[in-house]
Amino acid sequence: MNSLLPDTDSEDELPPGWEQKVSLTNRVYYLNNKTKTTQWIHPISGKRKAVSGKLPEGWQRKFDDDGNHVLYHK
């Protein structure tokens, strides 16, 4: 294993400087803050991921007036 990567058993762990985000189509993407790039595959496991499109009971997803930002409210 590459010594620069964290020593972990979890497939969801990310290297330092990475963030996990979710697209409007519920696909997970990964943001590398150091290089300012994104990718669809997990930087360690190489797997793709999606999340359920359902929000918790009572929550709604809406767009701002410009349609550029997603807002979640209850």
C-alpha cells in the first residue's frame, strides 16, 4: 500500500485534502482541495457510489431564485 495514504480499514476514508459531495442526480463525487479537481471514483478504492434520492421526512429541496443553488428546508 502507498505509504502516503492513511492506514485504515474503511472504504469511505478519504486522503487528506479530499471531500465527498453529492450531485443533484444523487451521484457521489470527490473534490480534491489541493489540486482543485473533482472525480466520480473514490480516490482510494476506485469505486463509484450513489445515494438515495429521498430526503428525511418533512424536508424539501428547492432552488434559489437564480436556479443556481440548492436549498434544503423543513
